Amino acid sequence: MRREGKVMSMPPPPLPPLSHVPPAMSPFLNPAVVDAQGMLKVDTPCRKCGYNLRGLSVNGRCPECGTPVGLSVMGDLLRFSDPAWIRTLRRGITLILAGIVALIFGMVAVSIVMGAKGRAGLPLAVVVNFAGYGLMLVGGWLLTEPDPSGVGEDQYGTSRRIIRFSLAVGAANSLISWISQMQAISPAVRISIQIINGVASLVALVGQFAQLNYLSKLSRRIPDVKLAGRARFLMYAIGISYGLVVVFGILMAIAVATRGRGGGAIPLLAGGGLFVMIAGLALIVFGLMYLDLLEKLRKRLREQIAAAESTWAAGTVAAAQATA
């Protein structure tokens, strides 16, 4: 069709209504993915097992796991994901929060006990650390469970793997530290352990940065732009403040180790101590914001679980009707 000497292209015909597709799903059907006959024309992973559904009907089921195909063409929002996977993510956040609470209250108890009994209270400190970090380790592992469909790996797959690596390093470092506290060791070994602790702290810093990047990308699948923005802000705020604490802590440890060789370490200790205190106070504020972020994300995930369960129930009914 021509108009005013220009060739006007006709708009593509709208995708006709597909039988047995719940009305709530119909607006999300993408003509670039599903053709007019309701067949998937591009590679599409099953949202439950990752099987390639290309060539199957949107009203059918995955031949591998039996999940309705229609659930896999709705985009990457969490409401269309496997409810069991979202439940795993939420359980991970719950365990992380439980671990942090256990460490905070545990350390208060340990301080009281060690103030009264001295080193006799050290075993309690080890148990508290083990329990708190253990909960955080398991929680972090669950929180970074990959989407069974593979969706999102191109956005935060690297961050997810970095988080898990940092968790493993942190667990090993904690074990070494606990053993060194329970046994008498030589000064040379203690210095080596301090160096290991410093390196592990830097790895933890990278892991924390990666975790907040992961949480920001995950929040966009709700979608919750405000929550994603908060996670991204904390990614830099905690990263910078924690990094300063770690770096100046290492410099101060070196200064203490070499203080007997001259007086040059005194100004570094004084200035570094003030800087660490300021960065530490900022880190506490950002840490509280981080806890608030986790709690809000936990609540939003609960909503997404309910939405996903409703969506998957509707998709299962639709698939059953289509095959009846």
C-alpha cells in the first residue's frame, strides 16, 4: 500500500487466540516465540528442567518432566518460574538472616562469658561462629541455586558462581581460624594465618559485591526496580567501606608486626585506626540497610511463590484440557 509516495508496510497480523490458554497468560504470549498455530518456533528451555521445547505446541507438555509448555513462553519474570525454585531462594535468605542474628546475639553472649571466664569461654565462641557461619553458608548456597530452566544465567551466572566460590573460601578460612584459636601455635604460623585471613577477606569482599549484583538482577525479575536500585547502591557502598576496612586492617597488622623496627608505624596506626573506625561505622549503617534489603526481598519472594503457584496451577489445568 502506498501513501504520499512512500511504501507503507502492513502490520503483522495479531496472534489469534489460542485454545485452552488461560486469559491471564494470553497477554504474555510473544509472536516472536509462538507462531499463529501456537507452535514454538525458537529454542525455548522448559522452566522446570531446561529441555528445549522448540517445535512443540504451547498447549502441550514437556516430554521430559511433563510441565505445561505454555509456562515456558511467558518471559523471565519469577511469577512464571518453578515455585519450588523460588521457595529455595526464599529459604536461603531466611537462613542467611538467621545466621546473622545467631552471630550477633552469640557474640554478645560470648563476650559476657569470656569476660567472666577468659579463654575458658573460647569453645563457646567457636561453636557460635560455627553455627552462625554454617547457617549463612547453607543459606548463601540455596540463594544462588540456578534457575532449573537456565534463565538468567547470561545475566548473573558469573556472579552466582563467584558467590559460591567466596562461600567455600570463607568456610575454609573460618575452619583454619577456629583451629588456630583452640591450639597453641608458633608466631610464624600465626603470621601465615593472618595473611590467609587477609586474602580470604578480600575474596569475601568480591563475593559480597557479586551477591548484591546478583540480588539486583534477581529483583528485576519480580520486577521491583526500587529494590534492584537499593541492591546496586549497597553493592558499591558496602564494597567500598568494607574494602577500606580490610585494606587498612592489613596495613595496620603489618605495622604492628614491624613496630619494633622503628617509630614510623605509630602515625600509620593512629591515622589508620581513625580511618578504620569511620569506615567501620559506615559499614554498620550499610549493613543494617543490607539486612532490610534481604527482609524486603524475602517478603517479595513470598508473593512471587504464591503468584507462581497460581500460574502453574492454571497452566496445568489448561494443558489437561488441551490433551483431554
